[in-house]
Amino acid sequence: MAVATTYQITEYGSFVSGKEVPGCITLPENTFTQLEAFLLANRNRDTDALELMGISARKGVGKIITARNYIGLIAMNDGTTIEILPKVHSKVEGSVKSLVIDMLKALRTSPYKALQSCHVDVDKMALFEIFIRMFIDEAFRLVKHGLKSNYETIQANEGVVKGKLVFNEQIKRNYAHRERAYVEYDEFNHNRVENKLIKSTLLYLYRKTTSSKNKTDLKTLLSAFSEVDQSSDFKSDFGKCVPDRNMKDYEAVLVWCKILLSGQGFTSFEGTEIAYALLFPMETLFESYIASIMRKVFPEREFSVSAQDQKYHLFDSPGKRFLMRPDLVVTRKSDGVIFVMDTKWKLLSANKPNYGISQPDMYQMYAYQKKYGAEDITLLYPLTADVPANDEIVFRSKDGVTVRIEFIDLFRTKESLTQLLGRLRKLTIEE
């Protein structure tokens, strides 16, 4: 059996095939071809208008695959795994994988909000093994609280009569076996649909994991589900899971079951050589993460924070047209002063025209100021080494619009947003 190999890359890094190229990671030709086929198959699919990875060519090198926009993992049928991590610059050291987990937990509109962090050294584990570990932690919590039971209707050919006789089946099966009885009865057991899905997930992960610790714990968990059947139809069984107060303990673990059994992040992907893909757009992760931390940093007694605000349309006649949706609208409660912010997952550089800030983004911020009458308009970007720390980037127009650029150190997000809060407080006091 071939040894499973993991290739790790950060955003904006590149893969090549069959040769050593400075600054690039070399993939075996077959792996490169499979990855290229996967990307081409999904190029025109609805993936938030972002490209999973770029494919280009360079003279003397050949084809190059470059990571962009999405992070996560792509696993192939032969066991090869591609890990894509965000490119993070910081003034302090930190764990990129821990940051990814925190970002997933901050998502507003996905099941990842329910995820719990695992108590392991995530930097020493593959991303998929981290996800498995987190599922194991949730499953152990569930087993400790006790598996739920319910009544299951069973039809079986028994040696004794119990419940009621199923006459059609009795005649068909037992015409020559009068000592048998084909009956239908209710049995109170653990074989409910939620437990079937959990057992199926445990078995699937037991086959996939390469971690001895994970494999041992999965085997222990499977013993608790020894009397439970596997799910024979995942989609149908998930449809039968109805949340209620009595099943609250199951919520988080069923989130994991759905993620792991379907093998997808925000959307499904095509590719015959791909076993599963868990990919997440960094633009969405960054926006949700900043909104989540901002709500913790900005005192609720002073400010309200609205994410993806939908208060205004660009035009009001004829009818409401072109909904405006700024990432963050912060309102000072004492006097109603408004601050509008948008997050942009892009690495700016002092060597690019206008630092690499796109013209459409500036048009967008200009429109926000006019519509919201905002006191302050800010674009939030991840911290980069390519812009001097003492650079103050502010754009002003003669008609009163000012757009400021702020950088967020993702390993010190609370500190970055606390500094932003201090500036907004000072700005409102002065003016």
C-alpha cells in the first residue's frame, strides 16, 4: 500500500510538476494532473465568484497551479492530500491552523459555528486529522451524556409471536414452516437515525485516518455503537433528523457528520479523482471573523455592530434597486454617529499603484458614505510586510468623503480592533 502524502501550500504559493523550481512546490505528475482536472471541472461553478486556484504557464517551466482565494484541503482517491493555508503576516508568532479553526467557528451562516476546538497541538497534525479529532471530542461528549433511544418498528421472522402477525409475509415465507411467525413489533433501542449517521461517520473516519491516536479513539467510540446499524442513505437520514430540546446534545456532532460524510465546505465540488474537498473562501472567513471579534471588543453599551447591513438601496425610485450591503456598520448609541467598514482579503503593497486597492472598492466606499452619511469610512485589510507600519493611508475628496485604510494583525486581532476603537472614539470626541 502506497504511503499517503500531504503537500502543504500557503495562499499565493505555486505547484509545478516534474521539476524543481525556486519558490514552488513540486508535485508528482499524476497528482498535478489530477489537481488540474479538479480545478478545470469546477472553474465555471458557482463558488462565490472566486477562483479555487489559478492555472497558468511559464516558459521553461510549463504549467503552474497557484493557490488563491480558498483555503482548506483537497484529498485524492490515492490518499494524497493538498493543504492550503492562509498567508498571514504578524508582529508576533502564532498558529495558522488554530487561526483557521477560530475563523470557521466565527462564520455566521454555516454549521461551523457549533464546532469546538480540540485539545491537541494542531500545528503537528494534518488539517483533516484536526477535523477528525474535533469530531472525536464531540462524539466522546455525546457518549458520556448517554445515547438517545426511541421505539423502532421491526419486521422479522421469529420463532415466537410478538407484536402483530404480518399475514402476507407469513403466507409467503412460512407456508411450510408453521413453527415460524413473521411479525411486526416496536423495540426501544439506540438504533435511531441520528445514531446510525454517527456510526457511519465513525466507520468512515476509521478507514481514512492515519493517526494512531485518532484510530484508537474511533475504535473505542465504535464499541459504544455496537448495537446500532449503519446509515444506508445519508441524505434521507439527515432529512429525518428533527432538532428538539431532547436532542440538543446531538447538535454539534451531527454538524460534523454532515460535513465529513458529504466532504464539503460551503459548496460541492466535482472531480472523479477527488475523494473529498473542504474548501473555504478567505474573503468570507475574514469578514465573519472580524465581525465576531469586533462584537467582543466594541462595548455593547456604547456601540451597536451590524454585519452585512441591508438598510439602504443605492436607488429608491422606481422602487428599491441595487441593495447596499456593507460588511460592518457601527453606530454610536449616544448620538447615532455611524461608521461604515468593509473587509477585504487582499495583501496591499507600497510598490503597487494605490497600494493595490481596487477602483471598484473605492467606488463602493464612496457610495456607502453618501448613503449612510457616515462619520468615518474604513477599509480593513490583513496586515502585510509590504506596507511600512508607520504609513497612514487616507484618501480624501473635496466633497467631504474620506476613506481610511486600516490593517488587522490576525494573530493580535483584538489588539488591532481595540486600536481602531480608540481612533473612532477620539475622532467623535474631536469632531
